[in-house]
Amino acid sequence: MLVLGIIIACIFLAGYIFMHGAQFGAMPSGERLLKIQQSPNYRDGQFQNRSPTPQLTEDSSLFDVLRKFFFDKTANKIPPAPLPSSKTDLLNLNADSQTLVWFGHSSYFIQVDGKKILVDPVFSGNASPLRFTTRSFAGSDIYSVQDLPDIDILIISHDHWDHLDYRTILLLKPKVRKIVTSLGVGAHLESWGFDKNAIIEMDWDEEVEPDEGFIINSVTARHFSGRGFKRNRTIWSSFVLKTPHKKIFIGGDSGYDRHFAEIGNQFGPFDLVILENGQYNLNWKYIHMLPEETVRAAIDLKAEKLLPVHWAKFNLSLHAWNEPILRIKAEAEKKNINLLHPMIGETVNLDIEQKFENWWEQVH
């Protein structure tokens, strides 16, 4: 019994040490916590969505979802071959080019009106605190931090592992001039050594001008946050980016709701909207849109072009790896939406109309 007790104590101690590792970041405290507690979006000890938003739908159970996730072998959830890609030389871009490059999932680079902007970068090869889990798909990791130029504005939508990657952020530190992120996320960044004066944290419905002529509004999303057991201690956001010549919607993660139409009426039309399209399931439809809802959200936002992200890098749901693009492409054609579907690393010119190959058809 003594030996068993020692083993159990060691397991608990190891778990405690792991859960307090640097990669988990830090909980908000001090002045940051006071600002959070004064937020109209913070009640009962956590941030709240503006519509009732259960993690799972009413007829779902956590046990059934976990059983399907770990034991459902019917869906082609992992690509059968490496994904094709095209590597743009980001270090030598023409200074006048209006360019977007998608890195897979929700990570992308934008050069617009002379500024270099990076969103939710994940280059470490996985999206969880355990490096051997949630591995990126073969072929999706053609970029590293070393391939990036200095970044004027780093945007972090929320603190989930597939959007805020500890190892990537540490490597980016000497390259990043300013960070715009959701309220509370700065606690993680400061715990990792970032200068608090370089961090701009935003609650919903706030506006900042991080550089002259570049205005960012933080707007509502329908999701949740958290890197450990405690959820919703930081807020999750979408962002409206207004530059001298472009207006871009940076969606982060969100279930479908009326807020898209409200944002479209207030800030639209948009030259480009970037919306999640992947890792969805009917069991958690309130926190991740289905592809058809992503198209509907683009219409609500009054989008000229739609770039679907949050797919083609990680297996975080039950659908086939290529189902998101097949469904959204079919729906976009029905609704006459201009859908951009570049392969990972391909150059997207924000000033012209482009045709993109159905590159996923090469994966077999």
C-alpha cells in the first residue's frame, strides 16, 4: 500500500508540475484583472458570449463525442499523402505588393500598404501542450519563423493552442514590434518575456491605431478560451483591420450568430473576410461554424472575397480532412461568393482577381 501511495503521489506531482509549465502561460492579475472584472462581457467569474453558447449541443454528451473522436475510423481525417504547397519568399517581397500568404489552419501573413501583419502563427508542428499529439499534416509545415520578415503587428485572436503557440511565439519575440490581442491574453505574453508596452489588449467594441493610418477594431465572436482547466478567463475576438486602402475582417474562431450581420452593417463592406471553416461538428455547432454558415457569415459581412481558414493542418474534429473545402466551395458557388482557396504558401495578390487550383484533388 505504501508503494502504491508513493506512485499515486508521484503521478499527481508530475501532473501538477506539467500543468504549471511555462507553455500554459499565466492567469490575469493586478491591473489587467481589474480591467477584466470591469468589462461588460465578464460575469460570474468569466467572459460570456452575447448569446447562450453551450460547448456541446443539447442532445450531445462529452462521452459520446470523445468516443467518436478517438475510435471513429470511418472518416478520412488525415490526408493520405503530403499536402502540396508553394513557398513564397517572404523575406524579399516587393515593398509595394499587397500580399497574403496562408500557412494552413488559422495562420497567415498579410503585407498591406507597407505594413507586415502576422495572425495566429503556429509553426511548431503541433497544436497542444503535448508535443506528440495533434501533429500537423505532412506537407503543411513548409514555413518556419526564420522564413518571416520583421513583423509590424502580430494579431492573436485568442489563447487556444492552435492559435497561440508557445514555441512559435518565443522564436518570434525579436521580430515583433507590436502585438494586438484579446483582453487577458497579455498575461501569457508577459509571462513569456514580452514587453508589456508592446502589447495592446482589447475588449470587444474597442478601437486602436497601432500605426498611423492602420485602425483595428475588436469585435464580437462566439467561442470560448483557455489553455488549461480554467476557461474563459481571457476573451476571444474577431478584428476589423482598416488600412489606407483595404478593409479586412480577421475572424478568429466563432460559431454563427447575429453578430456577423451587426458587424457587416457597422463596418462593411469588406474587401476580404477571413473566416474559420473546419474542425466543426453538429455536436459543437455553437462554437464552430459549419461551411454553409461560413458562407452565410461572409454574406452578412458584405464580403467582396472570402478566404476560408482553420483547416488543412490539424485533425481537431470528426470530418474528413478535405470536407471543409468541398462543402464551402459548393456553397460559395451556389451563393455566388468569390472564394479564395490558395494552397499553403501560395501568394495571394489582394489587388487582383486570381484563379486557384483545386489543389486538394492532388492528395490521394
